[in-house]
Amino acid sequence: MSKFKKIWLSVLIATFLFSLTAVAAWAKKPFEGVTIRAALIGGGNYEKLYEEFIPKWEKLTGAKVVIVAKMSHFELDKKFKLDFAAGAADYDIMTNHTSFAPQYDKFGVLLDLKPYFSKKDLSDFLPSVLKICYIGGRLIQIPRHIDISNIYYRADLFNDPAKKKAFKEKYGYDLAPPETWDQAYDIAEFLNNPPALYGTQFTGKEEAFSGRFYEMLLSNGGRLFDSHWKPVFNSPIGVKTLNYFKKLYQSGLVPPGVVNYVWDDVAKNFAQGKIAFHLDWGGWYPWYDDPKSSKVAKTFGYSLMPKGDAGVRVHWSGAHSFSVLKSSKHKAAAVSLIKFITSEAAGKFEAELGFGAVRKSVWDYVLETTRDKRKLNFYKTYKYALENDEIVTPPLIPEWPSISNILYPQLQAAILGEKPVKKALDDAARKVEELMAKDGYYR
């Protein structure tokens, strides 16, 4: 082989090897070898998002996601506060919630995501939802979906001709999903047939009970606090509101175990056909609609929250979200994961499951493409409530979980008859005022 040919061959081989190296470099995935640790809410339909989208993100980026905790948010809340106080949070991203976020932010652990999201990235989110994801001008969480409470009911009972006739004769108006809390009581009383069927139920424990009391209090014209953060939920309106829950319980219109119920408990009862109607989150829709898990799959309906004495429907609300910790060593990868699992595609996936959308494009999509009449009614009812009713969050202050932990045991004591209603509310108000004073709200 001539010297020229040898040189030319060497050039060709070198070019080929360089091309292989270039292709390999080009083909390398952006977060190859990175492991993201995540603490996430579990149960219900929450986990389907992870099962569907996390493997796709891993394949696209080359990273690996390890879920180090998967539990209810009440359990996660305890874990997070202990981890943050001890400086022991060993995860990059975490489930968050607009109601819980202010207390976590006190620890200074949450990354400001504003530098990582452009205006275009954020433009599709509902402004009202995005607004509650900020604290002090910092974007500390990205919304996943929004929950609002409405009525699920046994349509087979409400549409039964004999029951409709008997109800009209007794109460003087048509049997239908209640328009007011007074009607809700009448209907619960009429349909109550324990132990096979209870008229209604409510979550009677932890923040789940505080929130139920809160939304009815507001719909009746009351408030938790005045403009100076003094508790005023022990007002005559507060007394009337709590008496409503007490009367339901003492009259046997709810299961006797309600003081131990949180979300999963009331959902299981309704799915088993044991409850005529109740308030619940939209996210339970697909579970109720699944014949494998629900005895009411073919017979349930969905309607708006009842109005209170103030003539308004108040829907207790909050947005589930994701946050990145400042301590993460892989912030770019963690943010990338959050963007992926809160994307338009992820939003459509969860909306199909029944979760409340936080993106305008997702609402447009489900309203345009849904053909099932009942599910379309579900979406329309949900969106109507978002646009026309009072959608409220708990006070977005770090003290809210502590306030709730003071409030709900007193609410329980009242409905169980262990304390007079006014005394229970006065005791709660006094302890809440002491807490707020200690935290400097009255200086």
C-alpha cells in the first residue's frame, strides 16, 4: 500500500471514529446517570400519574426516579415537618399542596421555581390556581390538579318514582340533589335507612373536618377570622353551623364512625352503596365509575354544592402540587421531572381520571372530546363551580395546620355531646388566639 493510500486510510478511520464519538455525544441523554428521589402522595388515583409518566421521563432523560415515600398527605405532612426540622430531607422533589405549603416554607427548604419556568411555561395555567402557588413572590410549587368539593349522589334513589312521590308529599318540593343545606338535611332524613343505608356522611377527623366546617361556615355568612386575625368562628353563625353537624350525628343520619373518617373512609362507604349522597372531591369519580371497585358505578350522579344562609355555594378547595427542595444536588433534573408530570399531556391524563384541571388547554380538551353524558356533566359542573361559585382555600398561613389541629377535636367533642357547642367553639377560639398571639399576629 502506498504512503498516500495509508495516509488517506488513516484519515478515513479517524473521521469515522470522530463521527462515532460525535453521534454518541449527541445521543447521550440529558440526565444520564442521575437519580431523583421523590416523596409523593399515594393511594386513590394519585399513583396512576407516576406509573404512566415517570417511566416515560426516565426513558427520555436517562435519569432514574426512586420514590422514597408514598403515603397519604396527612402522613406525609408529619414526615416532612420532622425531616425539615432535623435537616434530614433526603429527597429532591416532594408532593405539596397549597394548604400545606406555607408551613413548609417556614423551614426555608423550598426552591423558588420562578427562574426555571418562563412566562410561556406558566401561561397555560389558570391564573387563580397559579396565584396560590406563590408565597412572598416566590413560586414554590407547580400545580398538579385542583380539588373542589361537590355532591355525589345515588341517582337510583333520587330518581325512584315511589320515593319521589313520597318525598313530595312529605316535604312539599321535588326530590333532587339539594340546592340548600336545609334541603340536604331533609333528603338525608328521608333516605336514611340504617345500617344498610345512611342519608349522608362527612369527614369527621383532622383537617378533613375543619375544612367541612369551614366551607359551610362561609356559605352561611360566617368567617374563621376577622381582619385582625382574631378568631370569630365561635359567632352565632358558627354555633348554627356546628349544630347542623351535631344534629346529623345525634339523629343517626350519618354512620356512627364519622369522627374517625377522612377521605378514603367516606369514599369507600359511598362506593359500597351505603350512603345516599355526600360531599367529596372530583378525583374520586373514576373510582366510583369502576364496577370493579364500586357498587354504584352505574347509578351515581354529580351535582353542585348546596347553598348556605348567605345564598352562596362555597367550595373548599386547594391545589395538589410538586416542589423541589433547595438541598437537591440535581435541581435541573428535578425541575425537568416536575415540568413533565405537570405538562399538558399529564393534565389531560389526570383530567380523564376525574381530577380538576389546572390548565386552560386541558379544560378545552375534555369539554370538546368527552362523549359520555354523565362524565361531560361532571366536567361542566366542575368548571361551572370554578367560574361562578366561591372557591376558597384555608388561610394560606403557616399556622393553618396547627389551627386545624386545635379546631377539629373541639368540633368532635361538640357533635359527640361531650361539650356544649358554644363552649367547644369558645375553647377552640381561645386556643387559636393564643397561638396567633404567640406567632406575632397582634403586634
